[in-house]
Amino acid sequence: MIRWGIAKDKITELNWWNEAEFQGLTVALTPAKHFSGRGIFNRDSTLWGGWVILGKHTRFYTSGDGGYDEHFKEVGKKYGSFDITLLEGGQYDRRWSWVHMTPEQAVQAHLDIKGKTMMLMHWGGFTLAFHGWNEPIVRAAKEAKKADVNLIAPKIGETLLLNSDLYTPPSPWWDF
């Protein structure tokens, strides 16, 4: 970040389960099951993770990029319940299941962390896997319905207010 011109006193480094206060918010870095690196020579030189953001009126969680594991139950035990969860559930393949969740695992992670409203992320924008571009949201919507999970699915580029009053039943805009 310093390389990008961000002043060192504006940077806060965290390890898993560390918290920082920022403008009335509590921000915590939580474990994820992945790896880091943007080039050949910097593999695992930075820490990967998910984020908990606790505000006065809204409790937010995002998984970051990663596979399904017990850490979701740990997050739920330590910080749950959440008003909104953004969970990775696209670009999956059985060969790399340890770093990318299936849509069904994303719904289970939402339940593990005690979320109220879920939004699937990491799908529809770019392709790493061999599944159809809309397969993740189709599968997530089916699983969410079975598990009685409130899933929101904004159109690509749509703006939403992420607050505790959020409820938008998904319309299958991706089926065309």
C-alpha cells in the first residue's frame, strides 16, 4: 500500500481475530481458507481473510475468497448474528474445493455465521471455472429456498444500501 502512495500512518495491519476501531466501526479480520499472491514471487506473503464490520445499527460479514471449513462456525460463535453476509460461492471446481465454496456451501456458511440476509459474490463477473456464468446464483437460490435463507441478488452494477432493513426477494434477472 505504501508503494501505491498510502501513508504508513493510514495503514493498519491485522492478523486473524484482530480488531481495529475506525470511525465508530469495529473491523475484524477473520480466518479464511485460501492463499495469497498476485505474482510468481510473492505467494503467501500477505494474509488472506474475511471481514467482520460491526456498526451501531448494522452487523456485516464478508467471507473474502475461500473454501468452506469450520472457521465459519467460529465466526458465528464469536461475532454472530449478522444483518448481511456476502459469501463467495462462484468459480468453484472439485479440484480446488479447498479455496472456493460451492453455492450450497455458501448457504451453509451463512447459516453457520448466523446471518439474516445473504448475498452471493464471486460469480458473474469473470471466469475461472468451467461452470456457466449464472450457475452459481441458480444453485444458491435453490439451496437458499430449501434452507429458508433470505438471499438477495442485485443486478450487476446495481447499488444497494447494506442495512438491517434490507429485504429484496431475488428476481431471476439472470435467466434470459
